[in-house]
Amino acid sequence: MAKKTAYQRVQAARDSHKISTDELIRGLTTDFFELHGDRSDGDDQAVIGGIGLLKDVPITVVGIRKGADTEENIKRHFGSPEPEGYRKALRLMQQAEKFHRPILALVNTPGAWPDVDAEYHGIGSAIAKCLQVGMQLKVPYISIIVGEGGSGGAIALACGDKVFMFEDSIYSVLSPEGYASIMWKDSSKVQQAAEALNLTPEWLQENGIIDQIIHEYHSGENLGPLRDFLANQFNELANLPIDELLRQREQRYRNF
Amino acid sequence: MLQSRFKMPSRDELKKRMDKIPDNLMKECPICHTTFFSMRMGKQRTCPNCGFGFRITARRRAKITFDTFDEMDADVTVPDQYDDKKYRGKIAKAKKVTGIKESVLTGIGSLDHQKVAAGIMDPFFIMGSLGSATGEKIVRLFEKATTEKLPVVMFTASGGARMQEGIKSLMQMAKVSQAVEAHSKAGLFYLVVLCDPTTGGVTASFAMQGDIILAESHALVGFAGRRVIEQTIMKQPPKNFQRAETVLDHGFIDAIVPRTNLKQTISQFLRLHQREASHG
């Protein structure tokens, strides 16, 4: 199969048939129990969080998700979290730290939800807190970009010890549409923007932004191999003394 | 009689006279729309009517805020790997206008005999955008402050991530957050002053991570760009949306301090956070 162009990759990452965050959670964990709410303002549907077993080890999962149909997509703003979503994720990650549970963050978002209420409720502050706390969580923390990894809204949950990307996923400072409109005042130059942004998993791995590419899993496929892979990764991280874990995470980002 | 003495000047004569008037003699405040003689802005560059702080270079801010200022990492600049001609042109122009080599000026300042690690973003350096060297300078500042047990004061003014540096720019949000948290865990004080404009990736990282967050009067403070929001909600956002006063009302800023009182306020906060010798 010929290699996809950057823009084809963008389309593949956004494909509505792509495996969803919910399916991944169901396929990877057993006894998953979803936990709601940020304990201050609401429960953002774009972010799912909870506790489950990954090969008999309890882990905390947080994930940004799109909807399966239009109705769900409207509720979830097509995968764009509100501040309440980031605060829910943060709450669950801090809880994971308390109970020494590793954290798995699944990311599929074009970016944080850009509207008036999100600003009023402190979207910037909510992302900033996720980053600040995420950097020092004393438990293994793995992030996977599943589909779209757009901007600050993505990095908020993509600052783990390891960051992986699915084959058909993208990760960039801004959407190609946004980039084209800012750089060339022409949002139709999406294809050129996709090239210029270097948003493919291959480029990002070569340049040390992400650690590894995970081959694409489709809806309904057996996630066993991915489960094994993640369990191994968590194991390796869990074997490090906490100070060393934090030092390595620090170093990972210090080098950028 | 008066008429005979006061003759309407000719068109050419008028033009000649107009040319003699220096440009920018009058200034209009973008917030309260008062027009005033530009000299009235004073050294602090504020609107004499509403107190709005006009955008100023980092060098000027260092001068009006600190008694002494020893610059750090003055030569840290955009890496050579970014060789796009248009981008290099922007960098060259920005350096000339601001007199610094990246969008933040960092150093050790003193204020009423109190030592502080200070970062000042420059809105005239490619909109104060967060380049990888910007992140590097800020991280080094925090690292020095952590080692030397100094408080940090950061003046933010930024359009957000620097598009020309792509994902590396985004990574700075995580890199700086890490340094801020290490400084915080050491029990040290971090004061933020949000200046006009503070947006995007800077708002979503170190601008919102201060122990105390102040803002200048009427400064634009937000995350998403106004145009993007307009496209989402398909109408105009409300008046004063993303202004410091509105953000204060929603609970994300400790206080708004007019620029003319900033020096005194910062000094006061530094004094309040001085660690007693007996406490180590």
C-alpha cells in the first residue's frame, strides 16, 4: 500500500469509522466503572474517566472522545472538552496518584471547545492545571493519541512518561484548517498546511516527540496484543523508583 | 474686520502645515476611545482616562518596574533549523524592534532591595509567541530561581504558540509547566502579571499557574481566539468578553492592578512572601 500523504492521514484520523475511545476502554480493560463529574461544576460528556483492570492491575483511564452519532457528537462537541472535562480528568488522575494506580490517557480531540462559556469557566486555567499536575504525578502515566491530537486541548492529557500514537492519527500545534487560515489567510490550503505541520506519527517519532507508533486497530478487533503491550510498558515504568520515574519524565520534556 | 485678518489658508498651505505636525501626536485608547495628547501617557504608557496599559516592549517594562535588572541568556534565540525565509525575516524585524533575541526577556531584578527572578514577554516580538527558545529561557529562569531560592515574577503578553515552530512550540507548554511545578514544590513564590494580550498556549500554561495572578487593567486574557469563537457560536461574543475584569468576575484572577501601581504591589507581595531566616 502506498504511503498516505499528510492530508490523507488527517482524513484517516478523523474517519467516523475509526475505533472510538469507548471501544478501546472496553476492549483493553475489564470491570471498567465510569466515574462522572468534576466536583465543582458539571460533567463534560467529551471526557470519559473511570477505573478498570488492565490484566488484573487496577488503572485509571481518562479519555477524550467523539460521539458515535450526531446526537452524541453534539453533546460531546465533536470531541472538544470544556473546562469541566479537564477538571474531571485532573480529579481522577490525582485520585489515581493517591491510590498508586497507573494512568492511561486516550486522546482524540480537535482541540478544546472554543466558546464563550468555556472561556468564562476558565478553559486556559483547566488545561494549565492538567499540565502542571501531570508533570509530577507519582504514578506511571501513558498517553495515546488515538485520532486527532489538536493543540493545547490534546497536550493537556498527552504529557505522560510515554506518548504513543496510532498509525492513523495526527498531533499538531493547531488544526490544518486553523494553520492555513493564520499563516496564509486561506483556509482552503488545508493540504499544504497538513504537510507544513509535520503532524504524522512517523515524523513525530523521528523527532522524538512521541515514543512509538501503535498499529491501527479497527472496531471489533481483538485488542489483546495492545493490552499486553501496555501492561508491559506500565510494568517497566512501575519498576522504576518514583524519583527516577519523575526524573525521566522531567527529562523527556526538558529536551524540547 | 476679523474676517479680513483671518484668511482661510490655501490647500497647499494647509498640507504644508499638516506635514509639520508630528505623527502619533494624539492617541486613541482602544478601550475607552478617549483621544488624548500622547505625552499624557507618560513613561508608563497608560491611558489617562481609563488606565489601560498600552503594549510596551520588555526592555521598557524592565526599566519601569525594577531598580536593577541583570539580563540572563541574552543570546538564546531561535534555532537555526528554522530556515523558512519569511520566518527569518520576521525574527530579524522583531529583534530590531524589541532589542532582544527572543520573545521573553529574563533576568534577576531587584525591587526595593528584594531580589527576584523576572521574565517579561514582549508583545512586539512576533506577538510574544511561544517559540522553543522562549520556553528555554523561561525554564532556565525557573531553574535558576529554584536553585537560588528566589521568587519569580512573570509578565505575560503573548498571542500563544508560535505557528512557525509547530509541535515544538506546543511542547514548550509542558516543558515550562514542569519547571514551574518544580519551583512550586520547593515552596517558592510565583507571581504572574497578565498583560495585554495573554492568550492561547501561554494562558493554558504558565500564565495560569501562579500562586498569585494579577492583571493589568482591561488586558485581553483568554484561551481561544475571538474569530474561532465567533465561528463556533455563530454570533458576536458579549462586550468585555476576555477582558481582565470579566476574567476576574469569573474567579480566575486575584486582582487587577493598574500599571502605575504595579511596582508597589509586586514589592508588597515579595515582602509578604519573604521566607524568615528562622524558617530556613
